[in-house]
Amino acid sequence: MREVRSTYPVGRISYDVIRQFIIHRKVQVSEVIQLNMYDFDNLVLDFRELYKTAMPSNVRILGVRIEERRYGIPRRNVQVISFVKDNIVIPEDYKSRYLTLREFYLTQ
């Protein structure tokens, strides 16, 4: 299994921008979005302003996990990570049931 990383420019990062990005790009629940640490801070501040509460430590928007990455992602860009096996993206229902890697291979 390997990771496929795709980077997209999105402009100023906010909760609504990430939400629209997920909808527009049809990001799957099995994928992960990574943000530059400054953009991640902007997302957290925007969430706090919008909902008047702290953002949970396990950040998910529309079911998609959002992570902070210190290096490697330019500001105002979003990196989407897909997990791929033999050029086939792992189906969403496999990830949602939290199968172990061994269980996944046994079902193939």
C-alpha cells in the first residue's frame, strides 16, 4: 500500500473554504487533508469564531480528517492523501469499518 499526495491551491484557508473544497473535489472519508501549520491555525481560529467553542482534537470536516503538517506544504494550499494498493484506491467502506491491513488483504 502506498500514499498518493495531490496538492491544490485554494487561497485563504477557512472552515467554509475547506468544506467547499471537500464537496467540490469529492474528497472521500478514507482520504486525509493536510494543511500548512499557519493555515491549520487559521482553520482553528475560524472554527472557534464560527461555533464559539474550541475545535476538537480529532479534526474532521464532513467526515474527512484534517491534519497539520509543519513542512512540505506551501501556504494557502491543501494536500490530499489517498491510500492506494496496486493502483486501486481502497474503497470507503473498508476504511470506515477500520479493517486491519491483514483483514484488508484477506478480503481481496
